[in-house]
Amino acid sequence: MRILTVQNRMGIGDMVIFLPFIQAISKKFSVPVSILIKESSKAIQFLQNNPAIDQIIILDRGNKIKNGRHDGIIGSYNLIGDLKKFNFNKIFIFNSSLRYNLIARAANIEDIYQYPLFQKKNQHIINTAKKFIKEELDLDVQSNPEIFVNDQLIKNAKSQYKINNKEINILLGIGGSGPTKRIPSKIFTNFMTLATQRYKCRFFLATGKNVEEQKILFEILSSTHKDKCYALDNLNLNEILPIIKNCDISICNDSSFSHLSSGLGIDTIVLMSDTPLLYGSYSSRMYPIIPDGENTVTHDTLGKDRINPDKIFEQLNDILS
């Protein structure tokens, strides 16, 4: 039996959120499943060791400048041809698009399971998936994603980066996909001061190459804590994941690293400044911190300057105690 799952959202976090549902399908039918995803999900970089996943098929969608191989009417025919090569028996489509339904039929996939058509508006990213799997497979899925890393790579990273179990090794996810999600460097450095006064700590700084993210990285590396820091911005995900797995705790903006670290089983404090609280609380490994003066957080909360380093430190103590 060959099974395809379609998850066409863009980001790393979205891919991580859907992992429990993909893994549930694999377990139900006792076979690894293939996934059709966008390259921006970076799935190839962090799902290679997942026993529930077989083929990773890239959905080649273009941009405003250039169409991708799977864009438009011709792209649909290309995708049909690509899928036919795998002889899939079943497909699970995690969206309400008629296009994917028609493509599945044209690709001769016999059993098609899909969200209700034409009901994309106001879909809850997790509850809709839970309901879908419950109705189609009678499975209750817990939203605790699991990411796998090769044991030898974890050991190699520990040796290469001289990770000492006598220290508290902390991942700081200081990047973010948008300016309103990027917590100012002073909040991180104030927290680092509190942490190093009580614990012997080492900090691994995870961020991208965006100019503003690099500015935050530079400011932290210019602080009094620079000797306790190691920047990860020149590494790819394959290299970073084993390092995260060696950490005791993660403290991250609402970014890909909050999803990845919690998926790796690391207790993750998520600094929620401008995104619905769901994205920092769906996993039992996540501990959200919201801005001072707020009861919750959503789009346009604009609270990045009101994340309290004292609250981050208190949550750190609670987790470590």
C-alpha cells in the first residue's frame, strides 16, 4: 500500500504541527507515508530520520517573478504525471482545495480523504486536522509532534561543541519570520544576566541571515555574555538539530526554532509577541510567555517590547526545579 499526504502550508512550524497527524496515518496502516510539501517547509532537512515518512515530494510553486513547475493548468498536469509514478492507493489532503481533489482523481488514486471542500475560511490549524483524522480514521491524535535525530549525530555534536552536562545548555531562538516577532536583544541579555547569576549556563544562538536578525545576534554577542555564547547562524538545520537535542531547555521567539525544539522533546519557553497563542502552546513541551498587560496574544498585539525577562527566568526555574 502506498499513501500520500498533502500538507501545502509554507513554513517549518506548519510542517511540525501536522506531524502527529501524518504519523497517525502511518501507524493506522502500518506503512510509512509520502508527503507532498512546499520547499519552504524545509522538511527535507529535518524529517529524514522519521520512520513514518517515506518519500518527500516537493510541490514546486513559484513566486511573483517566476512560475514553478506545478503552477497553473500546465503545472496541474505536471503534478498529475509526477504522482502517477508512485502508484499511490490513498491520499489524505489537509486542505479544502478542489484542485488537489481533481489532481488526485486524475492521478488514479483510488481512496481520497480530504477536508470538506470550499471551507478554508476560519479553519483552525489543529482542531480541523484533529476532526478530519477522527472522522476518517476514528483516531484521537494528541498534538505533540516528534522529530527524530540520529543518535550518532547527537553524540558528535556534543563532542564537537564541547557540550558539558554540568552546565545548563540553553538554545536561544532569537530570530523570527517578521519584525513584530523579534524580541529585542536587551530582553534576552537581561534574562541571561538573571540566569547566569544562579546557574552555570551556555547559550546557543539560533537565527537567520535577515539584517534585523543579524543585528540582534550582534548585540547579544557584544554583551558581557559573549564568552558564554555560540552562534548557529552559519549552520543548516541538519547541523543545528543535534545541537538542540543536547540542550536542556530552549527559549525562542515564535519562530521555527520553537517548533523544532519542542518537537525534539526539549522544554521550550515561547516568547509570544504578535501571533495567536495557539502557536506557542499546542505542545505539552511549550511554555508560552505573553507580553505584560495582556491576557492573551494574537495578531497585532505588538508586544515584543513588553516581554518580561523576569517572567522568562521564573519559568526557567520552574522547569529546572
